[in-house]
Amino acid sequence: MDSHAVSQKGLVGDHAVENVEEQEPSRVDWGAIWKPMTVMIAVFFVFFFLPMDSQRFTNAVLESLHLVKWYAQEHVLLCLVPAFFIAGAISCFVSQAAVMRYMGPAANKVLAYGVSSVSGSILAVCSCTVLPLFAGIWKRGAGLGPAIAFLYSGPAINILAIVLTARILGLPLGIARAVGAILFSVVIGLLMHFFFLKEETQKAEAAMHLPPVEVERPLWQNVIYFATMVGILIFANWGKSPQPVSVWNSIWAVKWWITGAFAIVLGYELILWFRVKAYKVVLAGIVTAILAFAFPHEPLVAFGAGIIGLTILVTTTRGESEDWFNSTWSFALQITPLLLGGVLAAGLLLGRPGTEGIIPSEWVSNLVGGNSLGANFFSALVGAFMYFATLTEVPILQGLIGSGMGNGPALALLLAGPALSLPNMLVIRSVMGTTKTVVYCSLVIIMSTICGMAFGHYFP
């Protein structure tokens, strides 16, 4: 009887202890509460104090939307989507060993920087289109220096833009832009390698222990495959020269025929190397061709149909083609929201080329006259944050020079503007982190400022 009472007492005691533990208040994670609350409060105050009565603000909002619309029409289908497919292919079909051999931190420096600068300049893409390609080679193990050289050279070393600069803005400015851009791609790459030498050394040591990567097809097939996609990217974006009679314009007149020829070659490669059913490729090609002839003055219709057809083909075929699309989609998911958000912000602050955002254009014109340190730095800084589509920097600078902009600040903007932009910075940060992005952008701005001052001194 006593033992039963003791047992009951013990049970009651244990139950009481459990109840006490259950009634103890849990600790509040104030960090998890205050961070989202701060964001919510900040967003609330932004909307609460929106200056909707200000004509400049409402115009800036419209300008940002116009810029995003223009970017979507002119760049997403023609530039970004092909670049995403190329980046996905790099991630899937270019062996890490090959990237490490030619562009890795332990590769021969002359070879690595030569390959990076030449391959980037051949593409001649804008500061946003080069991002998926940069992300692809970076994730495959390219050294920081060569990857940065590729990142800068793609939008900065544009042959047509340099020629237009020389003809419209003067031969000295055109030569200075060409020489400065080529030197920048190598010097900034070397400086980035030096600043993060410890990390690059560890990366090279880790690469020595990597097992050999097995590839399904020989190198020559990959070369033809990538050349086909690069051909589509280049000729689909081939711009018209202001010179009425030129070889460049002769190519521009037939650029869609050339793009179509590359697309036919890609279809053949899908059948031969990716085991896509031939009837599917033929059907997609017929639909695209019909739309091309039905809407000859709206090439985006046929090009968009071709992109949709390619997506359907690779996603309905098992194996490496499906892996190719999954890798492409991961790049698109990472990069596209940041790019569009950055374009919105750039349009809100600075407007489209030839228009105004929140910041008045006369402020910019007044601050870039002469050849002072402040004028060159401000020009490089504004150029770094503003978005320039390929070739648009030339007419913009022509207007600014006519408004009193000095030659030095003009060169500073030419060296910083095409290679950087606010959308570009946001994506670079997501790829290689905040510290490296800040250092890279700072190097571009500082070196552009120095080159601008030197040029303005000798060519006032």
C-alpha cells in the first residue's frame, strides 16, 4: 500500500515537472522579428511619403518603366536568352579540367588572359548579356583574374563601338578607348588576382586533386556546337552602322538569313549529338520559318518561336539535353530578377538615354566640364551606374560633349560605362560576393578616372 502511494506520488511529481516545463515561456528570437519588421516599416514609409504630386518623380517612374519595356523588347530575347543557353552549355559540357587548364588560377598567365580578353571581345555584348557567360566559366573553375578579364572585355572591347567613337567623337578618343579597354581587361584581372591571391592559391591547390572529368563527346564537336550558338547570338544582335555604305551594313542587311543558317546547323546538331527526334526539330523549324516569312518586319516573333521550340525540344528529350536546360534555367532564375530590378532603378534615377530621371541631366552636364579630378571621377561613377546598350554611349557622349563635357571625362565614361551598370553590379555580387564586386567596380572607376585625367591633359 505504501509503495503504491509512493508510485502514485512519483507519477504525479513527474507529471508536475512536465507541466512546469511546458509552462516555461520560450525565448524570443528578437533578431528574427526585428529584421523583417524593419524592412516592413521602411517599405511603409517609402509608400507613405511617395511624392506623387512631383512631376519629376512621376516622370522618373514612367521612364523606369519605359526603360524596362525597351530592355525586354531589345535585349531579353535576342541577347539574354541565347546567353543563358550558352552559359548552361558551358556548365554542362565544358569540362572543369579544360577551364582550369586554360583559364584557371594555375594556368599560364599569358594564355589565360589572352584567351579571356579575346573570347570576351569576340562576343561584343553589353554589360548584362556577358553576365551569364561570366557566371558559367566562373562556376567551372576559371581563375578570378581571367574571369574578370572576360567580364570586362566583352562589353568594353566592341570593334564597331570603337570605330564609331573614332569617326563621330574623333580619332584620338577612339584610339584611347581601344587601348584603354584592352589594357583594362588585363590589368584589372591581374589586380583582382593579386588582391585575392590567397584564395586563388587555395583554389589552384584544390584543382590539382580533382579527378579527370569524363566527357561524352570529343572536343571538336563541342567547338562546333558552341560556335553555332555564339553565331546566333552575334548575328541576331548585329547592329546597323550609321555609315550607309560599309561591309558592316552589308552583313546587317542579311543578318537574319545568317542567323537562320546557324539555327539550321543547331537543329542538325540536336538530332545528331543530343538524340532529339528529327520530326520534332523539323516541325519546330517549319513553324519558325512560317512566322519569319509571315512577319518579315517583326523578327522577334520568329526568334521567340525558335526559343520556345528549342526549349520544348531539350526538355522533352531525356539525358544531357535535359541537364542543359536545367542548368540554363538556374542561370536565368538567378540573374533575370536582379537585372530587371537594376534596370528599373537605373531608369528611375537617370532615365533613358536622352531623357531624365530623378537626377536632372543638367547636374551631370555641369559636373563633367573641364578636366578636374572631380569631373573625371563623377563621369566614371555615373557611367558605372548607368545602363548603356551596345553603341548607345556614342550618341549620348556626342550630346554631352556638345553641352560642354571635357575630353577626359568623356573617355572616363567610355571606359567605365559600357563595362558596368547597376543591374550588372547586382548580378556580379550574386555570383562572386560583395567584397570582390566592390573591389572590381572600384578598380574600373578609379582606373577610368586616372585614364580620363591623363587623356584630358594631353588632348584638352
